[in-house]
Amino acid sequence: MDNSIYLFAAFSITWTVIFIYIFRLFRNQKALNSQINKIKKTLQKNIELDDRHS
Amino acid sequence: MKRMQTLLIPFQLLTYVLMLLALYTIFIYAPVEKTMGLIQKIFYIHVPSAFLAYMAFFITFIASIFYLYRKDSKWDTVAHCAVETGVIFCTIVLITGPIWAKPIWNVWWTWDPRLTTTLILWFTYVAYLMLRRAVKENQRANLSAVFGIIGFINVPITFFSIRLWRTIHPVVITSRGLNMSGPMKFTLIITFIAFCFLFFSLLLSRIRFERLKTRIEEINEIMDDMNLRK
């Protein structure tokens, strides 16, 4: 009995679901990293301003 | 947080190696089943995914109890992340099941007790995720914890449905153990271990992300209070 098309469909859909989830996690992680960089820049700017005032 | 990050990288590498090993055992090592043929190989992803979905919802159940008892937000994070990962695995079960059923039962879907209870289980936890988005932040953790505890009632019902009611779904784990040949049993064990690693890899990454997000929100709030953000 050759049901290889069903087997192929099951495995490819499974991996697609897992990869979509990993990709979503990765994208959200990237967005978080850019937020950290933004915070870093703001803090550095404020430190520089403080230094100038003092 | 840093210790978790250092542990996560080798854990993820091991998951990758185990996944490759699992694919080798499924397609090269495991024999082709005589009656069903190649399609039976779906079994090696269908069964571990179902078990891991149950485990995820069990983690949610325990974490929800801990949250209500200790009121510590870290348990709410664990419960939420476990539901998300569990829903992914439950989705895999609901996709691979009908694909396997079509050539064997000649239908994509039948309102069999196991299939119906699994679908209800999936809807229950999708509702959990929707509830979290719908309610206000101050009520979110409490309501989710109650939902996480009550929703777990579905898990034993789904698991025992093939024993409680008349069903066409096969029973794999009997009182005599796994009902299959040696190489098939070995393949299932390897796939099961690989999927467990994948599950914990995804769950830990998700928890780590959620904790990091909470910390950044806290920092942003402090910066707002100090008028540092422009």
C-alpha cells in the first residue's frame, strides 16, 4: 500500500508548524533586543548629559 | 537568567542531534508495517506529540495551583508558556491524525470519542490563550490559573476515552506494555526522547522570553517615572 503522499504531508506540516513557532519566537526575541538597545542608548545619552552638567 | 541561557544552548544543540537521530530511526531503521504500509510512520510523531500536549497541560495545572497558592507571577508565566507549547503539540496531533485516518479509515474525520475529546481539549486551551488577551492585566493571572486548573479535567477524559467508550482509535499502551515489535518500540522511544527535548527547548525559550519581556517593561516603567524616556 503506497501512502507516501500522506506521510510526506504529515511530516512536512508538522515541521512547518514547529518552524513557524520557532520563527515567531525568534522574531519576538529580535524585537526585544532592539528595545534593550533603545534603553541602552537612552541611558548613555542621559549619562553624557549628566557629565556635561557636572 | 544567565545560567538558564548558558544551559539552553547545549540543550538546543542536543535537541537538534536527537531530532536527526529520530528521523533516521523513523525512515531508515524502523520496519514498514505490513498492513498499513508507510503511512504507519506517522505514528512516531503522532503519539509523542499527544503525550507532550498532555504533559504541557499538566504543567499548566501544577503551575496554576502554585500561582494561586503563592501569588508569584513566575508560576503564571510557566502556566501561560506551557499552554502555548501544549497547543502547538495538540495542533500537530489534530493535523497528523486525520492525515493518517484518511487512507486507513477512509475518512478525514469521524466523531469518535478520542478525536472529539482531543478537539475539545484543543478548543479549551485555545480559549485559555484568548482569555489572557481579553481580560484586564490585574485579573489575568487569577482567571488564567482557575481556567488552567478546571481545563485540566479534559486531559484524563481524553486519555481514557479509548477505554471508557467504544472507539475505532487503536490502543497502543495496554496492560502488557507497548503492543509492537522491538525495532518499532526502539524507534518510538528515540522519537519520544527527541520530542521531549524539543518540547522543553521550546518551553524554556518561551519562558526566558516572557521573563525578559517583563523585565524590560519594568525598566521602561522606571524610566518613565524618572522622565528618562524622550
